[in-house]
Amino acid sequence: MYLLKRDDGGLPRNHIIETKDVKKRSDLRESEKLKTTAERRCFRSMSSEGIEVTFREQVQRDDIAALIKRVLAG
């Protein structure tokens, strides 16, 4: 998990990257896909309570720095 500081001094954004040891998302087992779906729902629920959480999966070919930059840009 990464805490991304805000320039305006507001509460940090919680950014969670779930790493998967596969080359592409389509290689994930069905049980992993179900876990990810549950995680997304949990984090959405937290966001609705005012705790800002973003969640991304990372597979072998993904670059963590690029994922974080995309979150910061969006």
C-alpha cells in the first residue's frame, strides 16, 4: 500500500497495488478474480465513508511507477 501525499495538504490517498504473478490478467485463476472483485467492493465502501482508496492490480508486465503516476494524474 502506498500513501500518496496531496499538494493541498489534504488527507492522503491510500493506493493499493495487488501484485499477481502472471504475465497478463487473462491468466488469473477464477478464485483470484473473485478475490479482486471483493477487494474492489470493500475499497469502494471505504471511499463512500470518506477514506479515499484506489486499487490496481499489477501483473508481471506492469510497471508500478507508471501505475502510481496514472493514479496521480487522474
